[in-house]
Amino acid sequence: MCDHEIQDISSCECLYRILETIVNLQQQEKPNHCFKGCDKPYLGPEENFTCYNTRPISLYNCNTGTKWSFPYSINNVPGTSTVFRVESLDNCCCTCRVLQEVTENGSTTYNSTDDFFTINLDCVSAIQCYADTYVDLC
């Protein structure tokens, strides 16, 4: 981690494998395996529950230990978020969609944005996963 000299998957394999599981689940491309936590093999509270399409995450900066945050804009209203949807992986590069977090009456939902970023996983020390949810991606 935090080694900017190494640029192959071996330097970020732990994070890569977890994020790969999340991407595959979101795309429904991989058969279920027995995992727990962030790499739970299905979205939602039960394996056959199909109304979830996203496992929101936060990424922690390996140098400061703080959550990465990125700007977004919805209907020309700017904001900043620390919650993302993993869209794709390419070796140690992870492309994420910024999600707008909305909390009302103690319930948290997420709005999709059209804002994306790509981060080198060597800059990430930890991943935090949130409850699986449905995000309208249109």
C-alpha cells in the first residue's frame, strides 16, 4: 500500500479482489462464493432478493487515513461526497461513480451522479462498505 513505485496488481491485490467481487455482483456476472463482509456474494439481505444493484463504499487515503471525497453536481447544484459505486477495475486502477448521500427520517438513500473518478488502489488503505441498496443509474 502507498507504494507508488509498484504499478501491478500484486501491490493492490487485497483491495482489488474485494472490489472485483463488488463489481461482479453489481453486474451479476459471477457465481456466488462463500464470503462475508464487503465481499458477501450477493446484494441485499438475502441471496435471492433482487432489488439491489449497488454496494456503496468509501475509500480511505493511505497517507492521511481520511476518507477520499470527490465533487459532484446534480441539476447544477454542487456537492462533495465520500460514498461511491465501483464501476470498473483495471489492475490497480478503480473507476467509481460519485453517489449523493441523502438522509431523511433516519434512513439513508443514494442518488446517482454523472461524476466519475479513477483512483490508483495504491493510494487506498481501506474500504468501508455500506448496506446494499438500489441506485437509479439512468
